[in-house]
Amino acid sequence: MTSPVTCEYSDGIAVVTIDNPPVNATGQGVRSGLLEIVGKIDSDPRVRAVVLRCAGRTFAAGADIGELGKPPLPPFLPTVVEAIENARPPWVAAIHGSALGGGLELCLACTARIADPNAKLGLPEVTLGTIPGAGGTVRLPRLIPLPDAVEMITGGKPVSGARALSLGLINVLSENDLVAEATALAASLAGKPKPPVLLDRPCRNAEDIDWSETEKMLAARARGAAAPLEALEAMKDSARLSSHEALSRERERFLRMTASEQAAALRYAFFSERQAGRSLTSINCEPANLDLVGVVGGGTMGAGIATALLLSGSAVRLLERDAEAARTAHNRVADMIQTSRARGVISRQGADEALARLVTTNDDKALISCALVIEAVFEDMRVKGEVFSRLDAIMPRRAVLATNTSYLDVDHLSAMTADPTRVLGLHFFAPAHVMKLLEVVRGKKTGDRTLATGAALARRLKKIAVVSGVCQGFIGNRIMSVYRRECHRMLLEGALPDQIDAAMRDFGFPMGIFEVQDLSGLDIAWAQRKAAAPSEDSAEPAMRIADRLCELGRLGRKTKKGWYDYGAGEKRVDPVVTLLIEQERAKAAGAARMFSRDEIMRRILRVMQLEGQLILDEGIAECASDIDVVMLTGYGFPRHRGGPMFMGTSEGHSLRGPRPR
Ligand code: COA
């Protein structure tokens, strides 16, 4: 078998190339190839310096994640890193694409580093539930200031080439030809004494960190994820112990964390996200051109979708009902682009150009040249139906028509058009220019070209596409409806909203279900309940409490009262709500009982898993991991737990069995 590591020699400089597609992961073949070459070079007196580079799209992007769940195979990365660090000639890392995890640890063993300005450098192990395992926590704070190293390692976020230069992580930014410049840098180091290796240097700016503050901040941010705090402990070791002691403790932590349940869950999430939407990418069909896209409706969702499109480079025609509404929509999009600029998503010039690609109008003929039109008007079948009939009448036959709906029947809407094959649902999540998830709703008659266009749109917007069949609420909202109802049922049995919210936060959700309802407003779900069950008798008793809150005008944060009282500027439990719950509980003739946080979460997970199983059985979702991706990326399910379906399988639950009541 040919080695993924090769070497070429010219004028005393060896250029070592790792070629292990797709991302040059430091799997076993790469490790043994590198170790062999280090030995060969060390014993070849003609070699005066070495360049380490990678072929293809990126520098080494870390350990082979597929290997991480299995017993590690020798040679281990620390051995390779040590060999490079102690090599006879100087090694120079030439970094393009991403140098992540083990890839960056190889760079830290080198005498110098040069990177492309677009390169990304980082130690993202915490995002996979573990910590660096080949010296990252020990060498990085000896190269860059310790507080910055702590931020990079506990946060897992890569830095840009420019930031790496300002931190001292790299010696120079490449201007033009990375490998040629790396070769020149290597030649300039040849024959000179090597500087002390990082392990022999003290940590930089070690006095500038407040460990207990950092720990508090991380504990709050981690929401139960163990790796960031474990990484912090490793950094403390790095600052307080000898390098060699810190290295051996790091390795022990790495092995323990890599074998943890959380790490398994996070690896599963990594691969599940990349697996999602595969059926779409395998469609052999040319998608519609997305350089010019129409959006109907410039409210929060429509403006968010328009912003996402503009940021991706598309031009947008945004249709509103009159000139005044079109102006408001224009301002809304301008604000969103501005916020994206403030978040560093886009440059000032990029923001100006994006806004210049927007045309807002109240003339529906302006849409005619768009190959795709996304409707994002009020969530009401009658209103959406009118828009669709009109679009069907004016849009050329090849144009694809999409509805951004979170609940409505896409088949019903498509039946209002002459050609239902050109209709699909696109369920965006608010804010649409920020949230990563896109449910691509495949109607019974949706055609391949239409689906291929949905996939192309997701790719263009850098979103994770999950395919859903048609049902009330698709994958995500359907699961959310059942667990929300289960939470309401627990109210009737004795739990209180703040107990349920606390249990969910404890589990790792950023917010509990009642806090979420207060944030998004109680009125939309109320309207849906009224439409579905107008008579009180047929209404779900557990939802009566929510109905009564709405009747009292308590619609959530926007009215300063909902499940909680926000009148004093902060969230407070409101005795009025507690009383109301007790009244409804008495009507339901249920005796109140105590709930533990554990029981609350078991109930919530169980209904999520059962509904997920139904969604699979009905063919709404293509696979269980798609359901998890939806919950992780759209509904705040804690990533370090993998998702409800993952938990159901890994805990050995039978997902079938009686549905609770
Ligand atoms: N190990 C194994 N496979 C990996 C991998 C890794 N470290 N990183 C990426 N891949 C695979 C992906 O699963 C995908 O495979 P597929 O095409 O069969 O689905 C392929 O490489 C491309 O990855 P993708 O993420 O789709 O490409 P991208 O260009 O959007 O992003 C990276 C490239 C490197 C930025 C991104 O893949 C990444 O962040 N990888 C993880 C890096 C990491 O965490 N390393 C530390 C490990 S401890």
C-alpha cells in the first residue's frame, strides 16, 4: 500500500507532503508514514531543513474522527510530534485550509510556521467531547499568551491566519506561493542553531489569567458539557507543572475523555450532520439557478431569508403588498445585514454590495425573472394559498416555488398550482440568516429538479438540509408539539413551569419550554389550537392553562407577562399563574404530586423518542440521525447528548411500546 506521506528533496530542503483525502486526518497511516520519514531525514546529512505541507484542500484537519472511538493504534501522535520537535534539521509547517487538532499539534512541533491568510488554526477537540492529546495544552501556551491559549482550547474555535500572526502562533503570513515561501523560510533557518523547543520554555503571560473567573464563565457556557472544563484543568496543569508531567496528564485526560459517552455523542453529531440531506445531493438533476431569487413577504422570516440569500451572493427581489410595507422590509433587511457586519460575518464593502443586490417592490411582475421564489407570508393556509395561486399564474413554468411554512400542508398548497412538481416546502428557523438548519419538505408530488434546487439552496446558504415528508409540524415542530403537551400534562399532575424549565436547563437546553414560549409569544400556538379544536370540550385539557393565560392577555415577554412575570425587568415566578394552574388541576381532579428533575426529563425524552419513532415509521424522516440533527441544530437539544434518538438507542430503550396517555 502506498504511504499517504511522501518526500521530495531539492537543494538540501526536504518537502514532506501528507496526502490523505478528504481532509488529511492524522490517521494511523499518516502517523506511521511521518515517523518513518522523520527517521530517514534525520539520518540523511544532505537534508538541511524540512517543509511539512499537505496536498488537496487543507492542511491536516486533526485526528481521524472515525478512529477516535476505537482503541488507538501505534504509532501514537505524541510520538510523531516529539520526533519532529527533536529532529536534527528545522521543520517548517506550510499551512493552508485548516490546521486543526492533531494537525496543529504537528505544527507546534515545528521550528516555524507560515500560513495562508485564509487558513484556520485551532484545537477544536472540546467540540468532540475531548481535549488535545498530543501536547496542544502544553505547547500552545508556551508559544502564545496563556489566556489566548485557554480561550482557543476551551472554546474550540479556530483563529484566522491574521489572528494567528498577531498571537505569535505563526511566524509569517504567506503572500503568494505558500510552499515556495515556506521553502525560503526553511532555507533561512538551515545550519543555524535551533531555538529551544516549546517544552523547554515557560508559559507566556501566565499571570494574566483569573482561573476561578474563567472556570465560572466556562461552567455557565458549557451547560453540562464536560470537555471545556476538563480542558481548563489541563491548562492549569500546563501552567503549574513541568512540561513533561503536564504532557502525561494531558494524555491520560485525552484517553479518558475520548472514551466518554459525551465524546461518542459529539462524534455521532458530527457525522450525522454531514450525513443529513445525502439523498438530495445524490439526485442527478440540474438545480434552478440561484443567482436571482424572489422572496414574498418581508416580515421577520422573509427579511431573514432575503438576508441569508444576499449574504450568500444572490440578488433578491423582495415582494411586499404595498410601497410602505416594501420600504419597511428594505429597512429590516438593511438592519439584519448591518448586524451581520457587526458580528464579523461580512466586511463593510461586502455588506454594501449585499444591500445593493436587494430590490424591494410591491409589483409581483418583478418576480418573473427569478428561478426560485420563496413565499414567507403569514402562517395561514388561506393567505398562503392566495399567494401560491397568484405565483402559479405569473411565474414561468420552470420556476421553482417554495413555501416557508412551519406547520402547513405542503401538498394542499401545491394542489393549488397547475404543476405540483415544482413546489416544495422550506422550513427556515429564525433568525433565518443565522440558524444552520433547513427542513426541506418533500411533497408527494415534488419533482427531482425542485428537490435538487432545495439542496443547492442549502449548500449555497451553508445550511444543514434535513429532508422531511409532509405532516403537521414536519420533524421538528411535530416533536416539539408533543413534548410541549407532555410538559403541560405534568403541570396538571403537580409540576410547576419553573421546575420543568429548571430540569430542562439542567439537562443542557439553553431554556426551558415555558421560557421559550414566553420568548416567542403564546398567541400563535393559541390561534392554532383554536383553529384545530374550537369547542372547549374537544380541547386538550392540559392546554387549557395556556389558553387561560392568553385570554388574560399574558402573551409572553412582549406583554411583560406570560408563564412568568417580567414586569420588574427580570423573570419572576408569578403566583397568579401558580393559582391558575392549581385551579385547572382541581378541575382535572388530579392529586398534585412531586416531580424530580430526573422524572421530568425522562417524560420529555420518552415522548420525543416515541414521536421520533412514529416519524420514522411513517417515512417522514429518512433516518433516525436526521431527527437528532433537527433537534440539535433547531431546538437547542444539548449537543453533548447526541439527540433523543441517539439517547434512546444508547440507553437500550425500546422506542416502541405504549404511548403515554
Ligand atoms: N476525521 C475523519 N473525517 C473527517 C474529519 C476528521 N477529522 N474531518 C472531516 N472529515 C470528513 C467529513 O466527514 C466529510 O466526509 P464525507 O464527505 O464522507 O461526509 C469530509 O471529511 C469533508 O468534511 P466537511 O466537514 O464536509 O468539509 P468542509 O470543507 O465543510 O470542512 C473541516 C472541513 C476540516 C473544516 C471540517 O471537516 C472539520 O471541522 N473537521 C473536523 C476537524 C476536527 O474537529 N478535528 C479535530 C479532531 S480531534
